[in-house]
Amino acid sequence: MIENSDVDTGDKAMIILQSLICYLREKNVLSRADMEELRDRVEARIAASETSLPCGQAIAAAAASEMRELDDFCGKKYGGKHRRRVN
């Protein structure tokens, strides 16, 4: 069994957040369109990370990549309609 001190706090938080997002998606509290909106918001932070976030550019890019993977996973597992795009 892994001791609590052997696991990075950030890793624990990531697992909890991923599990929460998947649970909310499973219960239809979050729609696929909501997931896409959340992904876009995370990706938008990359451009603004130097001025509005206390984290660095690399961390913001890693978070956006993680969100894309989670969005893809939830989309494949739970399906749902994509949000409507306005051109």
C-alpha cells in the first residue's frame, strides 16, 4: 500500500478532480457541451497565464492537455451532444 507521504499533493488533487468531473458527467450534471466549454476555458488560460494566473506557461499547457484527454475520455464513455458552434 502506498503511504500518503509518497504521493504528491498535486497528483492527489488531480485524481480527485478527474473523478469528480467523471462522476458529474455520469450523473448528467455536466453535459458534453459543458465539458467542451470547460476545456476551452482551460485552453484560454494558456494565452493569459503570464498575467492572470500564478502558474507558469508550461503548467497551464499541461492542464489544457489533461483537460483535452479527460474531455475525450468522457465523450467516448458517456457520449452526448456537442455544443452548437456559432460561426
